[in-house]
Amino acid sequence: MTSTQIREQRSTEPEPGPEDDYDLHSNIGYLLRRAHQCGSAAFQHADDTGLSVIQFATLASLVRSGPDSQNSLGRSVGSDAATTKGIVQRLHKRGLVDIHADPTDRRMKTIEITDEGRAVYARGVRASRESSEVILAPFSPGERTILVEMLQRIVATEERHLGHRQ
């Protein structure tokens, strides 16, 4: 190959750019998604209730707040309206929540945890604690506290930005 041909070939090759050294495994969004997958899997492994993490969170929110509107309940667990509706319907089908029409606005639904829902929630608490231990096992007690505080700060910042209540 002549020197002219080499120069022509080089001119058609793309210049290295900043994306060439991109490391997906250092991307915070990717890592948070993978950490979420690990946490969900650990919860499912420890759980004997058949609840998903978001279903458990929904029951936990109802235990904390008492009966709540479906919209407010969805906001409290970081879920959109359509997803919340499906979660509530699945929990209702299992007898874990009751759904009541609001007496002043029939379009609004009030969700209330049942006695069976409280019993399942109590078993879910055990699973949640066990799965947290599995996920946090690689960290020292101080690192665990820092990690949880940093993640809470991310969530709180997003909730403030979106105008959601905590």
C-alpha cells in the first residue's frame, strides 16, 4: 500500500471520540437499574407472600398512612396511575386491600388494607429485612448508612422536583 493510499484510508476512519472510552458499568443509571434488579431478586427469594417489591411497598404505604386515595397511594410509592391501578387490582383480587368509591367523588377510589393484607405485610417485612441484609452484606455498617442516606437523597430530590409528597 502506498503512502497516499494509507492517508486516504486514515481519512475515512472515524476520529476517536469521547464515546470510545465510555464504560457502561460506571454509569449511575445502569448501576441503579442493576442494583434494583438485585434487590428485587433478593426480595423474591426471601419472600413467601408472592408479593412483588412494588406490591409490598403499596401495602407498607397503606399501613403507614391508613386508607388513601389511589392517586395519592401511587405517588407515595413512586408509581404512575396505570401501574398503581394494576397493583391495586391484583392486591384486591388476593383480598389484601378493599377498594371503596369516595362518597363525595365517585370517580375517586379509596384503598384500604384488609386484615389479611396486614398479615401478608407482616410476612413481607421479614422478607424485606432479609433481602436488605443480602444486598448490604458487602458493606460495613457505616457504608450501609451512607449508601441508604445517599439513595434517600436521590429520591427526596426527585420527589421535590416532581412535587410529590414523601
